[in-house]
Amino acid sequence: MLGALIILVTLFVVLPVSFIITGGVLSVVLGHSLRMEGEYRHEGSELIETNV
């Protein structure tokens, strides 16, 4: 019975939380790298200063 409870807690608590945290970290990394690439590719453009 204890083994089934551990499996259920893992399935319904640990895995969803870890997926949400992993997705957040990947979003930050992807967003940062895309922003840096955009600034690098369009260096010197007058439109960069209008971004907030």
C-alpha cells in the first residue's frame, strides 16, 4: 500500500511541478538567447532604442 501511495504522490505532485519549473527555465533561456541574437543582428538600428 505504501508503494502505491508513493507512486501516486510522484505522479500527481512531483512530476507536474518539475515539468512547470523546467518549462519556466527553458523559457527564460530561450527568451534571453533570442533577445541577445536580435540585438546582435540588428546592432546600430535606431529601432533598438525604442524597445522598453
